[in-house]
Amino acid sequence: MPTVMAYHDVNDKDHWLASPRREQFFGPLGVTNIRTFVDPENPRRVGLVMDIPDMEAVMAAMETEAARDAMAYDGVLPETLVFLVEA
């Protein structure tokens, strides 16, 4: 199961940190061990580290309306989203 780091910018880090949408979206995909991070020099840049059992399923899910809705709710700026997979 690869560990993945994802980072992106958000409109409001406090709203993003408090949001239940990460667990609601990623949980049914089997994603576990989700940890959140905030850039101390730029609090609008945030990130996640998580364990993903099926990367193809998650990347396909990221193209759905549900992903767009979750990102919009969380204030994620989708054009800034970057995924890095543990090598």
C-alpha cells in the first residue's frame, strides 16, 4: 500500500482542517492513516499524507463530481493540487 503525499492551496486553512469531507470522500476508497499538514510560512498551503490501497481507484475518483464537490466545500484550489507517491 503506497503512502502518498498531496498538497494544495486552500481559501481558509481552519475550515479545511475542521472539515469532515476528507474522511467522507477517501474513507470509502479504503484510504487510511490520513494526516494533515499546514505550511508555517504560507498557511494557505496545506497537505495530506495517507495510505492508499488502490491508487488507480483514487485517481479515478478524483475526476468525479463528488471530488469536485468535496474540494469546493473544503475551499481547495484544484489547480494547485499535486500528488507525490512514495518511491
